[in-house]
Amino acid sequence: MTRAKHLATAAFISLGSFCAAGAATAQSGLTITPMAEDLEAPWGVAPLPGGGLLVTEKAGRLIYQKDGTRHEVSGLPEVAVVGQGGLLDITLAGDFAQSRLLFLTYAKPQEGGGAGTALASARLSEDTRSLENLTELFAMKPGSSGGQHFGSRVVEAPDGTLLVTIGERGDRPAAQDRSSHNGSIIRVNRDGSVPDDNPFVDTPDVLPEIWSYGHRNPQGAGLDLDGRLWVSEHGAKGGDEVNRITKGTNYGWPVISYGEHYSGAKIGEGTAKEGMAQPEFYWDPSIAPAGLMVYSGALFPEWEGDIFVGSLKFDYIARLSGTPLEEVAQIKTAETARVRDVVEGPEGGIWFISEVNGTVYRITP
């Protein structure tokens, strides 16, 4: 598997300068428009066919906005707002225009305290004011009392199954323990059942929802133009990754990593081990990658197939392209402050959330 990286210190600064120059050129032809403002800790955005948007706020609110009209949507599941947890991602079903079905991920309160990443489906009412037929499809086992590393993106695959990213909840060894959902990507059907072709359905002592494992905290996920899943994943101190996800694969955390612990201590056994996948790309130093989107090329044909990843730490959107994958440019403006989510809208615009600005923006030519 090919791999590329940012180097630390002087080499990183040099590449950063190159990317900044590329970004300046690209931005001369961009229009960045605020689509929803004055939001509190927005986390996930879903542009709607026909206009308007839905956006989650981590504190447990779902906001609908269209043409300057805004209201809160009722009917949400119970949400645990703790640390990095709360109401997290939102994704529209592929047939939303007909079914009005959507999917939410969130931190679910658990018995005895603690919380775990969960997935629910619901139908948006015709008047857009409430969720109907709310159904829990999945809740991770066993959860944790900690407030970190929930994941948590949901993607609908071309076959209609749902893929959800889950962090290891701060319990590093659990990412290699397939009797828990910690540090995994899970795959379920739209009704929450386990697909017959999941890789571990017949493996004793392995949770059957697991599609891949050995993840630290994947907070971005999207499908490429061939329907394959890609994720962006937080490393520790260095070693943020972009991974192409394949069935049943072990992505190595915490046995291998290109980063180190925040204490400066070495992580695991090094950067490679037989049976563990290498990232397609990694950053060192860390950029704190969040939302990930693979672009169709609808409004920007020259970007067809490129991967866009938001940086929480350095306030930009990375554009990655090529084989091996490389960060070829940055979109870095006042609007790209702590980019939490990046998605493509139905019209081909690039929509993103600035957590600091409390705003959803759209990029068009």
C-alpha cells in the first residue's frame, strides 16, 4: 500500500509554505458563503435537496434552516453531553427525497453511568419540525465513563448498509479487542441487523457488527467515486492518518503508529507490523483531522476524486490527491477556523462547518 506524509520541523514548514501558495492561487476563484450562522458547537451538516440544511449542535439540538427561516427540530434521542460526546453526525439516506429518512450518531447514556456511540434512524416530518419513527439501530458495547474518542461519522454505502466510525474511548488496548466495539468501524443494515457478509459474523468472541478495527479516533468518513470508504483519524502526538477501509482489516492502533504519546513515549512496536494496514497518508505534526469528503467534480472538475479533510488544529481544509496520496493544497481563510465537518451538497458545492465561527459555509466557484 502506498503512503505519503508530512515531515516534522523544517521539512513540514517547507511543505506548508508550498501548500499555502497553492491555496492562495485556488482561493482566487472561490466564493465562500455563510449558510447558517450563530450556531453553538456545530458538529455535522446535511444540505437538503431543494435547498436548506440540517445541522447538529453537540449540546443536543438539531437545527433546520432555509431561506433565513430557522427552527429547532424535536424528537431527538436522549443524548449524553460529556466531553467530546453529544449529538454528533447526521447523514441523509440516499433516497431522502422520497423517504425523508436520515441517520444520526450520538453519545448515548448507559446504565451505571458512562456513554457510548450510538446510531439511530428517523424520518423528517413534512413540516420539518420533528423527527418521526425514531429507531435506535446500534449502540456500542461496552461504552465508557470517559468523555473522549466517540468517533463518530455515519456513511451509507452503495449497497444501503450503514458504516459508523467509533473511537477507542481512551482505552487504547480495546482497539485490538474485537469483543468490544471500541476503536472499530461497524456495519449494519438500515434496520440495525447485521449483514450476512460482515467479516466476523461466524467468528467466536467477536462482535459481528465490526467491519474493521485498530482505530484510535476516526472523526471523518466519506465514500470515493468507486463507493469505497475513506476515513480521517486522529493520532496522538503526530500520526494523524487517512485510511482506505477494507473489510476485516486491522489498522494497527495502538500497536503501530507514526506518532508518539503526549508524554513523548514510543507507541507500541513502531510504525509497521505484519497483518496491520499502513495509512494512505499521515500528518506529523498532527493537524487534528475531522470531516472528510471525496469530491465528485460537479462544480470544480479539476478536483474530481480529490479528498478534502478539515483541520481542527491549523484552521484549514486540506486537499489531497494523487498516487501516492499527497496534500497538494490548503483552503485557509478566516472562514476555515477549526473545521469540524466537510461534505458535498446536492448542487456540488463544498459545505463545511467552522466550529469557532459557529457557522456553516458553502464553497462555490
